[in-house]
Amino acid sequence: QQQVKQSPQSLIVQKGGISIINCAYENTAFDYFPWYQQFPGKGPALLIAIRPDVSEKKEGRFTISFNKSAKQFSLHIMDSQPGDSATYFCATRGFSGGSNYKLTFGKGTLLTVNP
Amino acid sequence: SAVISQKPSRDICQRGTSLTIQCQVDSQVTMMFWYRQQPGQSLTLIATANQGSEATYESGFVIDKFPISRPNLTFSTLTVSNMSPEDSSIYLCSVNPGQGSIQYFGAGTRLSVL
């Protein structure tokens, strides 16, 4: 059962444009919502993250918008650059028993930024 | 932050054999995780490996197939046993150094099973 639904599967944006990737979750017990960026041949790297007590977080060109009532959060990349071309994964964190927790990932979005 | 080294970076193996993947971290960490990422797919958690306790496996993954060792706070191994072509994947080691909630990933081991 997929607990995090990510869309779109792929996205093509022109340089300077805005890239928007959306995620929806089901479990209200999640307490942390990170976005990871993965380049080919590399492991995922944390890009930006948000906790459910805020509605927006901005770091440079990257912004997370969080809608707790709708159980949705999105990544906005402003002034998209060819170097942003990568696969982006949203994730949710939930506790899996005792002090253990785990991240559940969306299926990923392949972003291509054309020059 | 945490720097994670995985070995091997890639391997091609024959059906029926086993491969052990090593994960070395540059600092002591309590929680280590092993993920599988099938080609073009998302990351799926295989197990959580905490030092001093048995690994906790996720649904669909069993210890006989994916035995894990965690001898100390900087090292872990994942073995993929009795491999079949369906095991062809990227296997990723991940850690949380305890500095907030950030989880770091290694570059992965790209496994192809013929």
C-alpha cells in the first residue's frame, strides 16, 4: 500500500521557469516531510524539509508548501536551471515501533530543465 | 553531516550466488538503514539496523534472504543471498547521525544478476 503519492512522474521545464512537484499522504501521524534530490549514479541527497507545524519553508530557490488539512505538500523550484535536472523524491517520516522510525518515499519525479 | 562509503559500487553476479555489501560511515551513528531502489523506481526500506540489536525487517523482506550485520557504530553489511535476476537493483545504505532528522545516503551498490 503506497502511503505517499507523488506527481507528476516526469516534468519538463524551460530554464527560468517554475517547477512544481506534488505529494499527498494518508497517515496523519507523519511528523517530518523531506524532499530528496538524486542525480544519476548518486545516492539521494536531502534538499529541503518541513515539519507539519508550518505551512511554508523557503531555502533559496526551493520552497515547500504544506497543507495539513489536505494532507498534501509540494516542492516549488523557482528560476529552474539545467543543473536542477534530476529525480526528486518526496518522503514522509513515521514511527515504526519503539524508537525506530522510517521514511516512506514517493515514486519520484524526473525533472528536465531545458536550456 | 555524515559521509557514507559503500563497497562495491557495482557488481555483476551469477544466479544462485550471494553478495555482501559493506557500508562504512565516518562517524558513529545509532540508526542505519538499508534500502533497495529498482531501476527507475522509488526507494524501499529493507531493514533498520541498530547497533546491539537484531535488524528490523520490513514487510516482504526476510533475514534469510537479506542478512544484516551491525558490529559497531560505524559499519554494517547487507548480504543478498541466493540471488536471482529479480534482485537486480541499487542497494543503498543510509544513516541518521542524530543531528535532527536528516538522513544521509550512500552512493549505492548497483547489482546486476545474470
